[in-house]
Amino acid sequence: MAADSSSSEAKVHIVYTERPEDEEPEAYHIKTLTSVLGSEDAAKEALVYSYKHAASGFSAKLTPDHVSQLLKQPGVLQVVPSQTLQLHSGPGKAQDCSEGALQRERGGKLMKTIAGLVEACHSPGVMHRDLKSENFLFDTPEEDSKLKATDFGLSVFFKPGMLLDSV
């Protein structure tokens, strides 16, 4: 496929790959991208970042067609859209709770949301490892504000069955 095909639709995706055994991760990532984009130059242009330590994979600017083709490549485990990070200016969870006890219904909804956030992290293999009220923030002070998880500094990538022995 030509590298410029549908370039206006290209968005950043995270591509999880098997860990290469006999070559450097970045070289492996460029080779994988080259197989879809048609040239090494196009692959280097599309590559945003090459993950080498906690996970094996890369982020790249890809069209939907590129994503479909990458998913067929040997060693590619998963391709997911990158999520945009934004500056947070709303109140924190701790501030909300410090004003008094939460009503049972609101507290139940928040716990369900927190469980959903944890599941959303675990399904692509991310373990937060620092869940506490201060690490959940509301978008706005309004009652129906979205709750977001923050502070992924201690997080790690994991695979099912993997044993972790450090904090």
C-alpha cells in the first residue's frame, strides 16, 4: 500500500507487538511498519515513538486501512487508538469527599465508575498500582462530571498469569 494513502485520515495508534528476540526493538518496529507503508522512509515518518522497556510496541500515525493491514502482520498483538491527554483543572476526588459523606447512590455510581476505569486499564494490560482517592479527579465541579484516573507513575504492563514481585 502506498504511504500517502488516506494520509488525511491518519491518527496516532499504539501497536503492541511481540518482543523481538534477535534485533533491536526500534528496527523491528520500523520493519513491521515498512511492510504496511511500503518504504522505510514512510515508516520512519509515521513512527511517533518506539516502546522498548515496559512493553513492546510503538506508536505511529496510521489510517484505518493501515491498522487493518498491521493486524495481519506476524508479531502484532493489538492496535489501539491513542487517547489524547488533556490538562485537568477540575476538583479532585478527595476535595469532593472532604465536604462530607457521599450519598449512597452517588457513592455507588462512583465505585462502579472506578471499577470500569480499572477494567479499562487492565484489558490492554496496564496495572495502575497506586489506586487512591487522590488519583481520581472530576472534570468539573458539577454533580454529573466525568471521573478520570490519574498518576500512572507506578503503572506497569502485564500479561495474564504474570507474577509481579515489586512495587
